[in-house]
Amino acid sequence: MTHAHFYLPPSAWESGQLRLDGDEARHCAQVTRHRVGDQVVVFDGAGRKAEARIEVLSKTEVRLVPLKEWQTPPPRHPVTLLQAVTKGETFEWILEKAVELGVRRIVPILSDRSIVRLDARDAIKKHEKWQRLVLESCKQCGQAWLPEVVLPCSLDAALKQVGTQPVRLIASLHPQAKPLRGLLNESASEVAVAIGPEGDFSESEHQRMVDGGWLPWTLGGLVLRAETAAICAMSILGYELES
């Protein structure tokens, strides 16, 4: 039987008793309609999980008795997704699926050809919404490691955040793009992959990335939508890295 998952940040874990409050308590009592005596799973977003029994329940507080606790190891090959922000609900869909596919870090990019434009206030609001969405996706799929979502930024700022980790890939239609197996190596630990917006990265952006050591990666000969490219790339990377 699969138990519902609830988030309890690392700082809130106490020896002998676990307590949900705020949104998590309301969700447990009013949305999933749990009752005293039910069993649930709590996780801290850093690999720790506990199966627990509800002892006290209200819409403001849920007290839990831990029954079993375990630690889920982190991904052997953490993946960072640099994803250009897309219009409408498409970006939220990408975030949801990226969590299900095990991405560890998400860097939203406002690139030259991005249709979406955000001022500082809008960026903060979007970031807060995306953080909540990523958390809900973790709870839905049972992901023990809560991915980091950074504030949306320019491509150049995103490249600085990624730095020079071992493997950096650009999903690309350029003639010099190669299949993944020609780009990965056995010693690769961390991987970053960049996905452009509607219309792809501009020529100057693509060239700056290549000049900085990013490797053009072909996802095939067809032109994919941004959301299709993101999920395709995450799926292929997950398979290859864990094989």
C-alpha cells in the first residue's frame, strides 16, 4: 500500500514525535481527509523519510508517532536543468515532470528569445509558486530529495551558477551536435543540460555556451517543442547515467 507523503523540513524533525502544521496539516486533514490512526509518510527533502501513525489531527496541527525511519541515498549523478521559461502552464508542466524524472536542480532562464518577461517582483512570485509546485510533485511521486529551484535569471547568470562541472550539454539542432554517448564519459559525476525557449537559443547565446565548454547534444533530427525536448533529455540522461 502506498501512503500519502507530507513534507517536514529538516529543522522540524524532533526525536520521538513528528508534527505537521500550516499547509501540510490542512492538506492532511482537509484534502486527503486522513483520520487518527492512519499511516502516512513524512520526508525532509534531504533523503530522510519516516512512516508514521497519526496520533492527533486538526486542520492546524497533526501529531505523528514514527514507526520506521530510513535514508534514501542521493542521486549518483545529479542533473541540473537549465530551462528557458516558456509561456502559459507549459513551464509548470516541465517542472513537474523534471521532478518525477529525478532532476536535482532547476535554473529558470530568461533568454534572448523567451516570450515570457519578468520584472523583479514577478520573478519572486513565480519562484515561490514554482517552489510549491516542485514540493507537491515530490509528494506525489515519492521523491525523497527536494530539487532546488533558483530565481529566474539571464543565461549568462545561469552559466555562472553552473560553473565548470564535468559535463555540460545543450540540446541543439546545430550540425555539430552529437549523440549523448559521444559526449558522456564514465567518470562523469554531475551533468547539466540546457533547453532553449520557443525558437531555441539565439545564435549568440549558443556560441557563448560552446565557447564556455558546453557540448551541443542532438535529440534527433526533428524540431521538438521546448517541453518535449526537456522531458526527452531528462529521460535519456536518466537511463544513460544509471545504466
